[in-house]
Amino acid sequence: MGSTGVGLREVAERSGFSKSSHFHHFSSKEELYFEVLSRVHARIEKSLAPVFEAESDPALQLRSWVEALIDALAEHQTTARLLLRGLFEDNDWVPERIPARAQAESTLDSIPAKARGIVQRGVVEGVYRNVSVPHTLQSLVGATVYHFASGEIGEALLGGSIFSSEEVQRRKQEMTQLFDFGLARKSKS
Amino acid sequence: MGSTGVGLREVAERSGFSKSSHFHHFSSKEELYFEVLSRVHARIEKSLAPVFEAESDPALQLRSWVEALIDALAEHQTTARLLLRGLFEDNDWVPERIPARAQAESTLDSIPAKARGIVQRGVVEGVYRNVSVPHTLQSLVGATVYHFASGEIGEALLGGSIFSSEEVQRRKQEMTQLFDFGLARKSKS
DNA sequence: GTCTATAGTGAGATAGAC
DNA sequence: GTCTATCTCACTATAGAC
């Protein structure tokens, strides 16, 4: 399938190995693809792990989570796009023959699953409004991943590179403030 | 190019016409693809048009914009995915031979451009914090488009269909509240 | 304007020498 | 483990009958 977005020709050019060499390490192109995807997912999960080491105020912890996610997506220009590409996969694959696929999926699923706990706790402890936890996660992930995948469209809007350190810093600030204020319980005052 | 995500074989099956028949209406598969994409963009733009007919309070107008965008994306299950797919196109195409491409792009660009005015006005008039206008647009678009493109991942999180009328309604509520509170200037109290 | 048949191209994958 | 050569197949596109 060509639905990975990259052909073996291009893989061969960039890796320096011939096309056929890859078939001695992976039984198919799809397996290679999922191996790559799996490592990307694992890297992101690893970047987020420190956030969960200690429980603190949910709002602070969510802020750390957002900043860690942004750092992970900003590290390589391809990461966010690979992540989104994963959503569009035609699930016509035969799962048995691609063990790396299950690995990639379970790691991916664990990312929002762990963040879920933070938002949940924020609602229960009353620091957040009574927001929908899944919708909030969708907004968090969507606003972050889309931004770093938006390419030319995003750069046209920003008027500069999405990945410059100033803009990455700016993104963290805008995101954390948006969700700090947007999720906070209204003060009774 | 197969980067459209769909082959002519599948197009033929679903349209009821043979593969070759399409070449009498479109000079290439790419032109057909951009014709489809262009109509999707035009439909979204048309859905958003009423929002700009009268200037009102920026916060109310942005709320209308979000709700209209959500309605447009919720109408067909493929819309949000088509939109995102557009971001990933390898721009190896020869622009001269595909007039529909320019059409699709200009319509797409006009969507955030028009919304930009609303957020801008909100900041200038002081109903919003001094947020970054482009980052806010990225968050708005990202949180909306990603959600309706998220497919199985989103449904696993929600525990049900993304496109059910209850969940669409819920999405509107969560999004409008998030941005109402998230962008609002802090009251001095 | 639609069809069948087919050409041309490039993809993923295999065989076998080194 | 990597290579060259080759196979097979699906895809885009064309030719020409109806």
C-alpha cells in the first residue's frame, strides 16, 4: 500500500540502502512503516512520562503535559504529520502479519488515556468547570497536533516558521493560558 | 498520483461509471480530486457566510462561527478528513494544468482569513485578552477539524459516535465555552 | 458519453549472486 | 546483509468501438 505517504524508492534514497535491503529487516513495507510509527509514539510517551511522576495541582500538571507534548511535536517537523497520518489509515491490513501495528496503536492509545486522569481529577477536585473530559482531551490534542502539522497554512497565518523557538514558546503560552482560563471554574466572588 | 487517498478503481465502483468515463469530464485524476476538494471548501465557506452578514459582539460572532463550522464538518463524515488530507499534499503538482487547484486553495485560505477579523476585533475592543490572533485561529481550527477527523480514536474516547446529534451538540457547547472563558479578558472585579 | 481493451508506468516484493 | 535484476500487479491514462 502507498497509503503511508512514502514510497520505498524515497526510503531507499534517504536511508542510503537499496530498496530490497529493507526486506531483510522487515517482512513488508507496512511493517517498516509501523516500526517507525511505533518509535515515534514511544518517543512522545517517554517525553510525557515525567509529568506523571508526581501528582500535583491538576491545572499545573495539565500545563506541564501541554508543554511536554508541544516540545515533543516541535522536535521534528514530521512528527505531528506522522501522527495525523495514522488517523487516515485504511484499516484493510491483516493484523496478524504486522505485530508492530499493535505496538504502535497501544502506545498511541495510552497517551490520551493517561492525560484523561489529569482532567478528570481537575473536574472532581473542583478546580475545573464541569467540562466533558473526552471533549477536552480532543481539544487539547487537536489544537496541539493540528498546529504542528499545519505546514504552509499555519506559516501563512503566523507569518513565519511554526518551529522557530520563539513560536514554539509562544504556542506553549497561548495554549496553557487558553486552557487555564477556559477550563477554570468561575470564581464565585 | 495516489496521494489523494483514493484510486480510480474505487471512484468507479462508487460512482457507478467505469474508470475511463471520468476522463471525458476531467483531464486527469488530479483535476477530479481538486474539483471535489474545491466543492467541499466552497460548501464550508457558504455555511460560514451568514456569520459575517452583520457585525455584532465579537464573542457572540465567534460563537456563531464555531457552531457553523461544526455543523459544516458534521454534515458528512468525510469532510474533516478531506480537509486535513489537503495539508499533506506533496506539492509536486504542475499548477498550470490544474485550475481547480487554485480555486480550492483560495477558498480554503479565505476561511481563516475571515475569522481572523472576528478575533482581531475582540482583542482590539478589549473583550478578549491580548491573545495571539493567529495562534487562536490555529487552536479553533485544530480543535474542530481534528475532532471530526479523529475517527476511531475519538470514538474510543467518547464511547460513541462522533457524529451523533447529541455529541455534535455537545461539541458545540464544549468548544464555545472553552473559547468564551479562555479568551475573555479577566474581569477586574 | 459511456464502454472494453490495452498501453505505460511505477509501486512493493522476490531470487540469487556476492 | 547488501546488492542487481527481475517479477507481479495496481494504477493512471489512452484508443477506439458503440
